[in-house]
Amino acid sequence: MNHRLYQDAEPVPGSVGDVLRLIRGGGSSSRSVLARTTGLAPSTVGLRVDALVDLGLVHEVGAEGSRGGRRARRLELDGTAGFVAAADLGANHTRVVLSDLAGRTLADSDDTRASAPLPRDDGPAGAVAELWRRFETLAAECGLSMDDFQGAAIGVPAPIAYPSGRIVTPSFEPTWHDVALGSLFASHTDAPVLVENDANLIALAERSDTEPPERSNLVAVKLGTRIGGGVIAGGRLHRGVGGAAGEVSHTSVDGTSVIGCTCGVPNCLESVASAGAIIARLRAAGHDVSTTADLLRLGAQGDADVVEELRTAGALIGRVLAGIANFFNPREVVLAGAMSASPPLVAAIRSELYRMCLPLVADDLDVRASRAPRDAGVHGGVVLALDEVLAPTRVDELVRRATASDDRTVRSA
């Protein structure tokens, strides 16, 4: 089944959906500014804005200052017109966040201590049913009606084929291979439910919010039990032809695999340098370490063997990222995930990156930690869900449907 997204389609300049895009961007805050920006007649802009008001997506508030004459009312996205959900699925947790249409968080399952992993015994359909129940429960707890549910994005630690939306070789749950998880929500809702690689969602969350989107070019790396990557090119998520762009973890490196990986690449980065691999290597050497938290604790305490393992892994990761940076020439490399809190690992990544990058690349490269390492994935899910729900081409379709419905009502009256 083809699951191409509305947000990937180019907007029609000057359409209702395109006008909403400009309002969401914050640069077109009144009807008069919209007319100047789009080149449309003020009367046409008025019709576009009225259509958005009728859909409940935009309202006008207050008044902007002016040099005289009538004061323009400010246009704003109406966040109360509905809500979206974002879920971060992992092997040991499931976090759900609800957001209004303006991106403001309404509820977070972490606040209610309801972030247990999804059950797997009943297969993907059973897991989806449980996740939908959690959406409903969280919505009820904050006084929301599921009638106002507009869509969701689900982050999973696995490659996602595009445009089919199938999960590919997920190490966290091998039985979910080739499952189009989003389509299983059809028995619960007609709203769009998107499934995306969790590192891609981190990349979306880390896009620049201080400069034009088209200037945002970055590589985001999730450093945890496994390793994942996402790419933003020209302000947009770059998936590649089939959805595999950013899979930095499956590059062959110097070293020996100590954990299995579904990719089949000998000595891939994930099987050699991820937290899972470091833990396996230390345990084989007799160290009492079982979790990423143990690894971080021992590294912070200065355990010589642990610090050496972290530095070696960081050098390998940095070397792979340097090759990507030399090819892509990004503005930023963003480090996220639990292991981005390890100073020895991060220092080794940064050192190797700058050592191996061309001067022309390194001069403009910022290697930084995620702005919200614990929240980036779920916040990226909110961004993806809102970009789909409010995509210009989708809004234009909603307008056409509303107009057709009004025409039918008039003819039947």
C-alpha cells in the first residue's frame, strides 16, 4: 500500500493551504502582510483566510501596530481545533505525548508513570490496540475528546520503508518485520497515523528554529543501546529513495562484532561501537555492567577500562560521521540518545570528526548535543504529525470537501 504523505507534495502557491503554511511560519501575521507576501489581491486573501477560519484552523486576535489608518488584526493558528499524538516505542518503554495544533504539549505519559513497553504477545495488532487505548486514556485524563483527534506519529528504533511505511528488520522486535504498523490503526481511526524511524524524528526536532528552514542541514545521531541516524537537507527530512537514508550504524568499521545485527554487514558500527556492544565486551572481560545507565555511571566514576572502551567506540563513530560530513557538508551534527551524556564518548566523537573532516567542512560544522536529548524523539513525532495534519495539500483537500458538502446542502434545500 502506498503511504506517500501530504507534506511531501509541493504546495500550490497562493492556495488556502499555502496561506496556512505562511501563517504557521510566523512571517505572515495579518491579511495585509499575506497580500504583500503572496501577491494576491486583498479580496482573494480574505477568502483564503475566511476558509481557514471556517475550518477552525485560524483565528484573528488583537491588533498590530500601524503608522495610521485601520489597525490590522493578527492571524494565528488555532491550536484548540484538535490535537495530535506522538509515541516513542522502545524495547523497554513507550512514551506518549498529546499536543494541540500549535505544538503545545497537553499531556505526557511520563508525567503519569504510564510508559511501560507495549505487550508483544498478541502481535502488532494487539500492540496497536494497546497504544490506541493509551491515547484514549491520556486524552480522557486531560479532558480531551477523541472526536478531536487529528493524527499521530509513532517512532520506532528500526528502518522504515518509504512510501509503504513497513518496518524493516527491527532488532527490538523481529516479528514486526515487514509490518505496516500505521495501517493497523485503520480499525480505530480515519485520521493519519505515521510510523517513522526514531532517529529521523530526532532530526526533525533538531531543525533550526532561528533561521529559514531551507538553510537547515544536519545529521542527527541517536547513541543508545543501538545507533541510529537521521538527515535534514534543506529543512526537510531526507529519507532517500526507499527510506534508508541516515542508517549510519550499518557501515563496516575496524573492530569485531560482539552483538548480532540484522543488517548482515560484517563488523558494522552498531555491532562494534553501540552501548549494547560496549556492554557485551565489558561483561566478557568480567565487568559487572548490564545497562546503559551502568555504563554511564562507571564512565563518570572514571573506571579505566570503561573509559577506554568509550573512547575507542567514540573514535569509530566519529570516523564514520566524518565520512558523512565530508560528503554532505552539514551545518550541524547533533548527538542525542542516552549515550550522548557520556563525556569520554562525545569527546572522542568530536575529536575524530574534526580531525578527519576537510577544513572547508570543519570550519562551518557545529558538533553539539541535542537541545532536549530525552525528549527529542517524541517532540519530533509531534512535528511530523502536525506537518501532515496541516500540510498545504491536505488543507486544500479539506476545503474542497467542505465546499462540495456545502454545494450539496444548497442543492437539496
